[in-house]
Amino acid sequence: MSQRLGFGTVLCGSMLLLAVAFATGAISGAYAISLSQLWNVLASVGQGSAGNPSPEHLVFLNIRLPRLILGMAAGAGLGMAGTLMQGLFRNPLADPGLIGISSGAALAAGITIVLGAWLWPVLPRTLGSWTLVAMAFGGGFIVTLLIYGLSRSEGGTRMALMLLAGIAINALASAGLGLLSVMATDEQLRSLQFWLLGSLGGARWSAVLLVCAAVFLSCWAAASLASPLNAIALGEAQAALLGVDVERTKRRAVVITAVAVGAITATTGIIGFIGLIAPHWVRMLAGPDHRVVLPASALLGAVLVLAADTVARTVIAPAELPLGVLTAFIGVPVFLLMLRHFRGRI
Amino acid sequence: MTSAEHNRAPLLSCAEVEVRMGAKLLLANASVNLAPGRVTAILGPNGAGKSTLLSVLSGQREPTRGRVVLDGRPLADHGMAALALRRALMPQESAVAFDFTAQDIVALGRYPHRRAPARDEDDIIGRAMALTDVTALATRILNTLSGGEKARVHLARALAQLWHPRPDGATRWLLLDEPTAALDLAHQHSAMRLLRAWAAQGVGVVAVLHDLNLARRYADEVVVLGAAEGLRQGATAEVLQPELIEAVWGMPCQPVSSADGTLQYLFG
């Protein structure tokens, strides 16, 4: 048997990693800020002295900080959503990106960008980004229900069915986005490109706060699902015999995932594999108890997105690598190793 | 009705229950009356509906027709959360997702009691594991255990779920779907003795069994499915006669007396 780390160790360790990732992200970038400068900026914010802001002050507060916070919120939301989906599907290979939830959200967002003005002539002007988020949420929600319905059999979900349904939905979404890209204007095309590759570059305070609110609410709601998800690991029938309201747990998990992934995808585009890797690594270290996997995956997801984004905006500075491309480079090898590990059960 | 008769009044029963799945008839016209404090074995050939009957009695499956009654109230009215405090079902086989340890799985038996934990909550898991001889497997990952070891872990989980008598005096029911099927000879008998001991404490024990000799030795009562004239229920020695066994299972059967005086059967 493997030696498992305690809950406290894992949570403290992930928080420490998050602090390191945050500090590293804060000082590195096209405009380098030294640690002492960062300290001065934070101190001046603390004192509320505006006066004559230095360049690092402006860079940090207007560009880097919203981006760091967006990265943390997105990573936390994706890590948490991945854990919920894996617990619900009783399947370590479920990931909001892999099974098509993110691309469903992206397709809905793409439809809104390209056809929104035509479909809802009045709405987009007034509700703007909210329409986009609502559509992305709806897209993610529908895909989650669809995948769950398709891959369920005999009280559980079949891994192969789920992954195949995910492939089909990802293919449909990319075809849909391809079609939209033909119809799109140049400006819309750039927006679409952004969805497909994922980026934290669009971090504006309004969007950041929206994602933070959605992720915070989702994580708060998800906390009560940890124990029921442990019981659901025994199978839905056994969980029901232990008094778990399985249907309600499922409904909640699906809605929470759709809210978090919808809000994140609407703001950052598709960032794949975080929801797959974070819970997997936590389980390897601390075992499968959802009471630790849920919070630790959220923390580790935040670390992973922050680290990937720091790399994305420094390696070819001042240009940027797309974030989704980087997470795929990390995620695909991990996924293939997992497939190898779980091959007997597919 | 005398008080002795009243005590033996059935508390868990089903009447004229029929279960269909699509066009397929899984269980037809089943009526049983179960009393606490005894071991009842559900017997019958493959596909006779034993597991279906058990799942109906556990409240896991709603019958298509007929009704199930516990303590004079329809089973469905009790609510699954309240039932989970007093009724456990050990599954025939149960695939567990993720790498939970044996101890984690037994601890899940305490899930229904998480809002009102017992004072000795932490002891219960260890003691339940000791009863089914899985203490040494505590930190092993369940999915790496053999079938028999897994079965003993799930039995320990069911026992942990029902560990203490209910404060309101409600009867506890332990339902088991082929608890001994994967066990070696010694563990089969120790598991059956364990079930007898729990029945002696007032728990209603209902087990689907395939081994007629185990049923003959340990069950107070049998329910036989698959006979031409329908379901048979009664005291083990009365119902489990060679004629019935031949009629239901199609196996010639010869009763012999074992060293301790219990009647056992030789087949073929």
C-alpha cells in the first residue's frame, strides 16, 4: 500500500505552493518587477497613498494582479469541477474539457459572439458579457446532462462510453466553431481564436470579479457534496441505501460544474486538463477522500494555472503563448499515463 | 393474540409483489413475512428473483405491483435516510471507484450516523473489521483485495452501519446478497455464525444463499423461490425437503446426518 499524507499536510502544502506561484507570477513578465518593488507596491496599496504611482505600481495593479486573480479563480474552479465530475461519474478520467463541457460552453459563447447580434438584437448591448456567461453556462450545462445521460448504464457510468461521447461532442463543437469562424468578421475571428486556445489575457476587473463570484459560490456549494460523493464511490445503489439523496447530489454537482466551468470558459476560453490533473495528483498523495480532494484540487488547480500562465507570458515575451496550448502540453502526457494505468478498467 | 405471538408478529413483509423490468418479469407474486431475531435464507435457482426480492425488501427497488410494509407502514413512507439508520444491505459484488482503503469503505457504513455520531464512533470501525477478520487488511486498497476479502470488508461495513441498537427501539435489519459466495470454507461458517449471533441480539437477518447445507445448518427459516407452485416460506427443516429440492433445482438429493446431528444433503 502507498503511504498517504494527512489532510492538514496536503492542504498546507498546496497553500504554500499557491503563495510561491503567486509571488513568482507577480514578479515575472514582460515588465519585470523585483520582490522589493512588489513589496513597496503592496505596502503603498495598504496605506492607500495614491499620489504619483510608479510604473510597476500601474503594471501590477492594472495588468498583473487581475490576471493573477483570474488565474487562481479559474484554476480553483476547474480543479474543483474536475473533482466533482470524477466523483459523480465514479471515474478518474472525467474532466470538464475531455468530456466536452468546456467546448460546449465555448461553442455557446462562439454562437453568442458571432450570431448574438442577429439572434438577440436587443440583449447584447445591455447585458453584454452577462449574455456571454449565461450562454456559456447553458452550453456547459446541456453537455454535462447529455454526457451523463449517454454514458450511464446499470447504475454507473461506462468509462468508454463517456470518453467516446466526449470525443463526439468535442468534434461537434470544433465543427460548429469552424463554421462560425467562416461567418465571423475579423474582429469576431480573433475572439473565437481566443476561446479555442484559452488565455488569461482578457483579465479586466469586471470579468475577474464575475469569475471569482461564480467560483467562490460553486466551491462553497460543492463542500457539502464531499461526503455524499465518498458514498457514491460505492455505486449509486449502495449510496442510496446509505441514505444519500443520489438524484439531488447529481443535480447539484451538474449545476455547480456548469456554473463554474461556464463562467470560467466565458472569460478565459478553454483551459484543458487542469480538472483532470489536479484531482489525480491530490489522490496520489492523499487518497481519494473527497473531503480533502475537493479543497486540495481547487488549490492545486490554482497553482497549475498560475504556473502555466507565468510560463505562457514569459518564454517568448513580449509575445504570449496561448495558455490552453501549454496546459495541453502538460496534460496530454499525464492523461496518457493515466490511460495506461487504468487500461484494465476501460 | 398472546404476547409471545405478538413478539413474533412479522415486522417486515411484502404481499403479492411483482417486479417487471420492461417486458421481463423478474419476480412474480411474492409474499413473505419476516420477523426480527432470526436468520432467514432466501433460496432458489439462478434467475428465480432472489436478489430482486432482497432489493424490494431493502427499499432499493419499488415493486411494479404489490406492497412492502415495515412496522405497519409502507416501506417507501419511511424515507431512505431513516431506513439507512436501521437497515443495511451487503451487495453481491460492488465495484468501488478510486483507491479507497478497506478501512475507508467500512467507515462509509457510518455515513447515515454522521449527524448523530455514537460516542464510540472510532471504535466501531475497528471492531466491525475484527468481527469479519479484516483487521489486517485495514490499510490495503479495496480494489486490490480478493473477492472473498472484499466480501468480508463489505460485511464489516454493513455491521458498522447497524452497530448500535436504535435509541427508539426500531428493529435493525441486515440484508445480505450471497454473503458467503466468495468466501473460503472456514470463513463461510464463521460468517454464518456471526449472522446467527447478530440475530440473537434481535437483528432481522435475511440472506440470499446458494449453499443449501449452510441454509440447513444456520437458517431458522427459508424462503424458496422457483417452485412450480410459487414461493414457499417456512421453518428450514419443514420446507427444505428432498422432494422440494429435486423439484426446484432438479438435483437428486440424499439427506445424511452430520457428526453434530445437523441434517445435511448429498447431491447427485
